[in-house]
Amino acid sequence: MTALGKLFRTTTFKLTLAYLVVFVVFAALLLGYFALNTRRLVTEQITDTVNAEITGLSEQYRQGGIRRLVLIIEARSRRPGSSLYLVTTFNGDTLAGNISALDPGVLDNPGWSETGYRRLDEAGADRGHEALVRVFQLPGGFRLLVGRDLEERQRLERIIASAGRWSAAVVVLIGLIGGVFVTRRVLRRVDAMTETARTIMGGDLSGRLPVAGSNDELDRLAENLNAMLERIEALMHGLKEVSDNIAHDLKTPLTRLRNHAEEALRTAKDEAAYRGALEQTIEESDGLIRTFNALLMIARAEAGQSSESLAEFDAAEIAHGVGELYEPLAEEKGLTLTVEADTPAPMVGNRELVTQALANLVDNAIKYGGAAASTADGVNGAAPEIVVRAAGEGDKILFTVADHGPGIPESDRGRVTDRFVRLESSRTEPGSGLGLSLVAAVARLHGGELTFADNSPGLKSIIALPRGGPVQTTA
Amino acid sequence: MAIYAHDNSQLPGLTAEATTGRVPMRLLLIEDDRDAADYLVKAFREVGHVAEHAADGEEGLTLAADGDYDVLIVDRMLPKRDGLSVIGALREQGVETPVLILSALGQVDDRVKGLRAGGDDYLPKPYSFSELLARIEVLARRRGGRGEEMVYRVGDLELDRLSHRVTRGKEEILLQPREFRLLEYLMKHAGQVVTRTMLLENVWDYHFDPQTNVIDVHISRLRSKIDKGYTQPLLQTVRGAGYMIRDGAR
């Protein structure tokens, strides 16, 4: 009962009912119109016949008098399936005809009327049939009545009425069955969605809503909700990863900090030793602050941003600015840094974040780009080169930083943007391990992405951002 | 001395004797954290400044409106009245004392919000004292009026802001545009410590931490152009704080 109640309460079922009512009313109107027209047609046919006969008979009367009329009527009355005839005197005495009884008063009113009647050849006293008759006043006081039985018309009306009843019943039945069927189908899918949503709320974030594949509105809803779940799961995953990594990468230097302080307390003999320990402490806490700032920045970037921090700027100008900032550093490391961004490439975004992302890539290229230099480029004697590019391509702006360092192995490329991931080979270089995560977060924030390609030899890091800035809502 | 030394100072590079041009300043610190405030007041006193302390926004507003301070240091989150509203109220009353905002909120848009509210500089927590001191001295000096001069002079180094010519003694020094702006900023604040972050913000207009110390390399390039071959180096490194340009001969 509750299942049935649930069925009846669904939107689909209510819609079905509403449609059903509308359809039945429409069908009834249609049928009614049809019946009315048919009736009129039949009636017209009868009146035409009757009029024709009256014209004919009155003509006969005019030519041959009452005797001839009576003879003709008696002859016609005997034909099977004949019309109804009656000729009376002024007093109402029957002269000829095939009618034995009529509704009272019919004969007194010349013109059309509907009346019950009984034929002469029928037994009994009731006026069992209906007829449409016309009473015509003949010159000389005689009255002529000609009519047609209405049986045919009534049968037609009955047929139409019963057809109407049956079709209404069938329509309602099929409609109800269809409604229940469709509703149950929809209900099953909605129930499945509700069920999945419950398990997801229960903590299993990997659950996804079922998609039937029919590409209807429920599928679209499910797909959008799934995309949302995907994002939530990624965020939750990220959050968990951050807390794990914070535990590791912040606690480790904190422990080191504490150890150094303790050691100084225990073993330092003179002021110089204390000073050394304190300086080391400040240095380590600066490193911690830097890591912490980077983490906060990534968190902010990943959480999205207000549109007021978006502005239009020239990507080429950003590339030149960053290139100019890092060029002396590259030179000091024996690298040449060139910027290839000659045509302005206007774009919308967070200027500060995009600049920092590009700076991080260049910083990385300088840090690691020199490592393999002696082996890769040193052979041909050319100075290892870092190339920074910014250019529009289609509806995207591409920032590319290419170096000739050791590169990133294909298998590690997906992993390097994770927070705190530092490839074994780079553990010895200073850095928080957050640089690339920030770049990736900034790219995602702008609706773009960070990818890596082989520069053979070396690494090519590419930030692809949409020109128009981040899209606020996905269609 | 070749490199600015500070080995016997209590805070790196900050003794009053070392920065010869240091004029004692009157500072007001509006900060609700008692420990941080005590530390700062003490540290300011050690370098020769006088600092007063207000523990909440209302008290800070009263003191700042009445007293004659050189610089106000305002924490953003304060009991009774928040920092930005204190600054807003002061500016409304026509108090134009330079304000440095201290805040745990260090993102770019927080900074922009702070400056828009009437602050003159913004320093995210945690900060180093030398950074804070350098910024305050620059703020106080700005009131003094350097910056309007067309030619900056330090020792025999001359920088003409109109013709963009730099000379040392009789020799002309050719600088890249960015090197010129770097030197211009350093000379504008001659005799004052200028930190790396200040340079990054004011010369490059970048507000992020560039991980590697790119500024040092730019400085050493500049130094090789203006100091190389001269017995009297002008551009000095202040360990643990930043850089300073000054006439060491004086």
C-alpha cells in the first residue's frame, strides 16, 4: 500500500493523470462533434425525403383529387420498408395510411414534429417507435402526414455513444497502465539514485549514481551529480593527502628545529655556539614559514577565487617580466635564459598567480636544468638553454618552459604535481616540493592544465590556460 | 669597512651606531598579542626608537588620534575595533600618519584590501623584526620628503632621475632599465636597510616569494657595475636583513 501510495505521489504519475484527463476531455469533444454532425446529416436526409414525397403527393392530389391520393398512399404503404403515411379528413378520420396510433395532438399542428407511433400491421397498443413526421394541410380540409422512422438515427446515436464509452474506458485503462509503468521505471531510477546518495553520505565517496545511457534528463542530472562527486572526492582526497603530508613534511623540520635547540641547550659552551644554534633555528623556521605559505596559497587557489581578482593582462609581458627576473640567476648557473614572446597575448586571469606559476616553472628549470648540462649539452659545447615562451594558440594561452636538464621520467609525470612529491633524484636540492603543485593548482583554478613533454633532452613544462579566464559555471 | 658588519649587535644589523643616519622615531603599536607586543616594544627601544602600545582597537584609535607619532603599526585583527576600521576612522579625522598593517592574512587580495583601507604598507605574519624595522624606517622617511629630488647622490655616485644618467666620479655607468630602477630605489632610501621583499615589491611589483634568492643575483650584478674597481664600495649587504647603499667614508 505504501509502495502504491508512493507511486501515486510521484510527479510522473500526477503528470500522467493530468494528461489523461486532458486527453479524455478532448476525445469526448471530438466524438460529440462527430455525433452531432452525423445526427444533423441523418435528419437532413429524412427531411429531404419527406419533403420530396409531400411535394409529389400533393401534386397527385391536385391532379387526381383525394381518391387518387388514397390509392397511391395505400399502394406505397404496402411496400416493405416504406415511409409512414396518413391521410385524414378535416375531422381526423383516417382515410388511408399505415399508422394506427400517434402521440396525441400531432395531427393538429402542421409542420415538423417528432412523435411515437405504431404501424397498422403491428399488434399491441403502445407507440413503440419514434418517427420524424411532417403534417401538411391539403386544400379541401384533408391532412397529409408523411414521416420516416427514426430507428436508424437512434441506432447510430447508440453506436456512437457506446463507442465513446468504450474508447474512454480503454484510454483511461491504457493511460493508467502506461502511467504506472513509466512512473515505476522513473521511480526505480530515482530510488537507485537515492540509495547511492545515501551510501555516499554514509562515507563511501567512491560511489557514483547509475547512468542508464539513454541520455535523457535523468541521465544528465546523474552525470552532473557524478561530476560533482568526482570533484568532491578529489578535494577530500587532496585534503587527506595534505594532512598526511603536513604530518610528514612539517613535523620533520619541526623535530629538527626542536632537536637543534635542545642540543644547543645541552652542549653549547660559549656565546658563539648559542648564536650559531639560534641562527640555524631562524633559518629552519623561515623554511617552515615558506612551506606553510605555499600550502596556504595552494589551498586558496584550489578553493577558487572571487571574480574581482581577475583582470586582463598580456601573457607575453608576464613571460618577459619573469624572464628578466630570473635571467641573472640562470647566467650565474651557466645557463642561458631566452624569452620568446614577441606578440602580445592578452588573457583574463589572476595576474599575480599566473606570474608566480610561471616563476615556479622557471625556478625549477634553473634548479634542475643545469644538472644534466655537462652530459647533454656540454658535449656540443653549447651553453644549456632554457626557453620561456608565451603565445596564444586557438582559444588558449600557452606558457612553455623548456630546459635541457634530466627531465622527468614518463612514469613520474603525473605524480610530480602532487604536494610534497620530490623525485628521489632531486631530494638533495633545496625546495619545499610544493612548486609544481602550486603551478597545477593555478592552472586548474583558471580552467587550464599543467602538462609535461619531452624536450629531448630535457623537460618541457606547459601551462595551458583559456584566454577568456576561468569559466564560472560548467554548462 | 667593506661589508657592513654587525657581529656584536643583539639583532642582526640593527644597532643605532651602525645605521648612522637613524633618527629616533615615535611609534604606536596596536596589537592585542601581549607577548608579540612586548617583544616589539623592547626591540624598538634597543635600536633607539620609542614605541607605545595599545592593546585594542578603541584604545589605539584614541592614542593615534591624539599623539604625534611617526609611524603606526596596526594589527588587522583586534578586539573591540578591527585594524582596518581604525585606519579608516583615522584617515577620516585627517590623521595622515603612515600606517603599516600587520596581518596573519598574507594573500595578495588581503594586502590589496589593507592598502585600499588606507594603510601604507602591509606585512604578513610571521615577519622578521629586521623586515618590519626596515619598512617602518622607509615609511617614516617618506614623510621627510626625499623622493622629490631630481638627482640622488651617495658619495661620488650620482643618479639623475630625469635623464636616467648614472655617474660615479667622472665615469658614466650604463645600466639596464631594471638595474636603474633598483639603484634608484636603493638611493632613494640611502642609509636605510632595504629588504629583499621590499625590493621585489617596489622594483618588480611582485608580491610572492620567489623561492630562490633571485634578488641577490640582481644586486651582485648592480654591484659589479657601480662598485667594481672602486676602493670605497657603496652598496652593502646587511646580513640577516637586506641591503643598504651609503657613503661608507663618512
